[in-house]
Amino acid sequence: MTDDRTGTIVLFGGAGFADIWTWNGERWTQRTPRRSPPSLTSTGPMPAMAYDGAGGRVLLFGGSRAGAATNDTWTWNVDGWTLGS
């Protein structure tokens, strides 16, 4: 997902991972925020990311943990993730 504020692409994890990576057009950088969404599984609903242009933020919604769907919404900024919208 592109973060228009910073001009970077934000990548969250993958199945079984909670990694955060950003791409600035030249290289990937792993981020290690103090707070982050938990690892999500590849079974069940997949999480979705979108950029909120009006709010200037990257959003991560949903996914599945331990076989159960989540309805969590996380907001990314350069300092890390915040749970809630």
C-alpha cells in the first residue's frame, strides 16, 4: 500500500508473519515499531490495506487469527501502528 505522506510503499507481514517493511523506491527497510498487528493466518478472511487520502493514513483491516475472523482496524504512521480508527 502506498503511503502518500512519505512516498513509500508499506508491506505488512504475510501468512504467519507480522513484519512491517517500507519501500522508498530504492530499497526495502524492515520497521520494528513498538506496537504492531498480530500475525495473521492464511486461512479464513484475508486482511485488506487501503490508503485514506482524506485522513492521510494507511489502514489495515481484518484478517484471521487462530481460525477466527478479526474486525480489527490498524492505522500506520512512520512511528508504528495504532489499533482503532
